[in-house]
Amino acid sequence: MVEITDLYKSFGKNKVLNGINLNINKGGIFAVLGPNGSGKTTIIKSILGMVIPDSGSIKVFETSVKKNSEYRHKIDYLPQIANFPSNLKVSELIKMIKDLRGQTNADQDLIKTFKIEPFLNKKLGTLSGGTKQKVNIVLTFMFDSPIIILDEPTTGLDPISLIRLKELIHAERAKGKTILITSHIMSFVEEVADEIVFILEGKIYFKGSISELKNKTQEQDFEHAIANILTENHA
């Protein structure tokens, strides 16, 4: 589904990706974890073609992403920060995205699920961060793509919206979709992820299930298991 081979990327003198090799198979929820600056978002943006690697290759659906944009139509992406045009109304933004990507009725159910109705005629610039994130979620999930990429999807969400998001993610997984998530909320990751990838200083230090990580680090608690990797590699 996604095949990353020997990926390197530097921004100036800052080496962000340092020879990443990663295969993500079809179906399941994969969480990409690591401290700030470890390269998580750079990997995601490289998959999406928003960042051009210095070297290495990325294949999506067995096709190189280099000089190819067609594959992006099969990916739904939720960015970490929802930068919407502040003068647009929520309903106008939803319509604009549907005009660009194709018509769907799934937005109606999502609008109800995340209680967006009272905000449809409000300008995006007037919304709180949490409401913007809910609009972000509606825009991401209203299309039926085989790959979903969620960069810090829980940001600003209230507890009820967080429950709805988890239900939505599990429902999409049940359809056989591949879902790639970055998050620093370990409890959320533990609840949804089938497999985790832990990145530190641009390299992968662990790939496998949470139970495999606990066995490897001999820690019963997920957060302590993650801390163990950090401590071991910074000792």
C-alpha cells in the first residue's frame, strides 16, 4: 500500500529523515510516534508529495509518487493545523471541497455526528480551535478513499467528539481501509492502533504492535514502554 525506501530529508543543516525504510500494508491503523522534530510530519508530507525528499523513494499503490499526483485522489488527509480561509462560511467551505473532489452525501451524517449544524452559516475565522478541528474531520471523512492520513487528529476536541472520532476511525478500519495517524496522546494511540512505528532523530527504532513493544521493553504500561525507548537511545 505504502512503501518507503531509504528516505533522506534535510532542511538546511537539520537532518530530519535519516534513511527511513517503512512498509505499510493494506488495512489497519498505524500510529507514527516520536518526540517533536523526530520527522513524523515530514514522512506524512513526503507521502502526500508536499515535501520532496533529498533521496530515496516512495511508492503508493505500487506506483512511485515522483512526478505523479493521481494517487493523491485516493488519500484523505487531515492536517495538523486547520488553516481555512477566515472569510468563508463553513457551508461554503464544505461545498467548495465537494466541488473540487467530487460529490458526496456523507458530509450530512458527519455534520450531525459532530454537531456542526449551528456553525454552518458562521465564518471560519470566528470559530474556536475545537470547532475548526471538527470541520476538519468532516472534510477528511466525507470521501471514501482507501488511505486516510490523520496528523494529530485529537487536537482541541472535547471528550464527546473524541469518542465520535474513535468510533469513526474504527468504522473506517472495518471497511478495510489503511489509516495512518500521528499523535502524542498515548491513551488515544493505545485505544486505536493496530501497529506503531516509533521514530527518533529521523530513524525508525521500533515497528510492531503495542504488546510487542511492551514485551521488548519489559514494561506493562504503554507510556513507560515509549519512555524506555527514549531513555535507552538518549543514554
